Amino acid sequence: MSCSPFDLKDYFLEELGGAERKEVEAHVQACRSCREELNRLRLTGTTLLSLREEEIPRRIAFVSDPVFEPSLWRRWWMGFWNTPARLGFGSAALLSVALVFFAVTRPAPVQPVRLVQAPAAPAMPAPLALSAAMEARIDQAADRAVATRTQQLVAEVAAERQRLLMAATEVEFANKRQHAFYMSAADYGPPRPAVEAK
């Protein structure tokens, strides 16, 4: 907002006469807000002049123009797949074609030919006997693992007990030395004043 009697836009666009221009120039020198507005107008003009010129489009295309309409094939394709019944029918037809193709092209199974009688395989233990034998092996392995781990834990506990006993012995020895030191210091300390009887 300009406080000069003339519009700064007219001054910037050079639409004022000589006397009016001089009057606006004098006002701009004295008024800070008008000077800032004139500087902004000059910056805007410089920015607009720095843009390159482009040709104005002769016609603006609208979405309703026939150029943007899908082709006949695309409209049919979208109409076909936009209904659930047609989509289900198309999926079923595709699955049927795939099944027929697989049935026709699948090779016939080959029968193995035996020329020599193979020796009889050794008799396999019954499933219950196999299960009992497997459980016995699992129990033995578990017992061995428990025994080994128990021995390790007992050894660790014994080592910790031994360490604690040694630490207690060292503490007891240090206490005895300290007590002996205090006792010897008491024997050799300065004489105590005699208490006078009253």
C-alpha cells in the first residue's frame, strides 16, 4: 500500500508525467515503506522479464474431446472384465483349457521291467519293537547327558566352595594380623596419664 499521492505502479510502468514523477521520487526518498514497495515492484519486473517467451497454445484440449476416449477394443475389453460374472466365466474357461492341455500332453506312465528276481529284503522289526528300541536309546542318551552335566555342576560347586573357603581363611588371617598389630601398638604406645583418685 503506497502512501504517496500517486500510485507506485504507475511510476514503475512510467505512466506518470514529469512533475508527478519528480514528486513520487522525492516521496520515495523520504518514505521507507514506499521505497520497499518500489523495490519489490522492480524485483517482480526483473523476474518477469527474465522468463523466456513461449507460444500461446491455439487450443486447449478437454477431457471430453474424442482424442481422450479409449478405442473400441479397449472399451470392449474394459466392459468384459468389469463384471464379476464375466470374470468368473473367463477364469473357469482358462482353467478348463489348462486341464485339457495337461491331460493331452501328459506322457503315459512307464512300467518298470523286472528281469531278475531280487533277493528278499531282511525282515524289518515291527513298528512297536522299533519304537521301544528307539525309546530305550533315547533314555540312555538322556541319562548319560544328565550324568555328565551333573558331574560338571558338582565339580563347579566344589571349586567354588574351595575358593570361598580360601577367601574366608585369608580374611580370618588378615583380621588376626590386624588384631595383633593393634595389641602391639597398645603395648608400645605413649604412656597414659594416671587417673587421680578423688
